[in-house]
Amino acid sequence: GVSSLTCRGYHRIVSQINYLKNKYKVIVVLSAIQDTTNNLLCYLENDRDRVFDLAQKHNTLMNGLNINSDEVDNIIDSLKQLDIENINLEQKINTISCGEKLSTMILSKYLSEQKIDHTLLNASEIIYSDSTFDQINEHNYSIKGSFRCDEDYLKKNLCDESVFILQGYIATTRDSMPCLLSRGGSDTTASLIAA
């Protein structure tokens, strides 16, 4: 799991991937870049300036890596247009998880620019909670309970490529709804996959 990502952090990840990819199948689990989740939580409390801070940080990161990404721009644009006052729990969870989605999209684009074959996986298709959506704690939008990794999905996808990227912190409930692991969830995701 990697957090507090900067240009130097992305360069370090690429260096580690290049070192490991010919010997091992590499799975990189990313969290959001520093303060992104906090900014998104404040944004949901109607602090609208937070999304502009978030956009600036991600654009600065992409500029430092000499990349651009329509997918990243689209997520940030959709955040700016969000009707915060009429948002349901599922939309809140999807909003809070945008940081992890942005960081993995940026790394994927950067790896493509570096000509490193990889696959960007969706953590919500791999990490599952044994709880249901109605058990989500609306105070922190996460589920306290047990989580598991879908071994079959992971093994099936591990057979073709040697480098995989996925988001930490994001999971799916037993009734196929989005959920979040508690804070620090990227470490939990990486541990579930490693186990």
C-alpha cells in the first residue's frame, strides 16, 4: 500500500515495479494522495473550496509527471457538479472513494507513458465485506466487520500480466453495494490481497 503520493513517490513506485516485475507478479495498492480523503469529507459538509484544492493537487502531480488524463479530469469535473445537499449514502461513499480512484488512474497513465505493461483493477470487484449496505456507519461511511479478497477473481486476472494496480479502502457489501474500509483501509486491502 502506498500513501502520501508525490512525483517522487510515483518515480519510486515505477523503480520498484521495474526491479520486481521480471521475478514476481506485482500488485500495487494505492491510497489517495495526502489530505484527499479529508478534503472530500469536508467537501461533503459543504466546504465547496475543498474540491478546487483537490483538483489543484492532482493537476500539479500530473504536470510533475508530464502526463494528462481525461479520466482524472472527468472525475474532478463530476465532483464540482455534485449536488451536495441532495446526496444519498451511496453517492457519498462513491465521492469519498474518488481519491483512491484518482491516484490509481494517475499511476496507470504514468506507467503507460513509461511503457510498462500493467492492468488497472477495480478493488470493488475484489474486496468484499461480509456485511450489508444497511450496516454502514453513516458517521464515517465505513463498515466495521470482516472483509475478504475474492481469490478466484484475483488469480484469474493474475494469469496474463505481471503488474496490477488497484485502489485501497474501497470494497463491496454482501448485497453488491459500495462500502469503505475504515481509515487506513489501503493497508487492509494490501494485507487481504497478500494473505
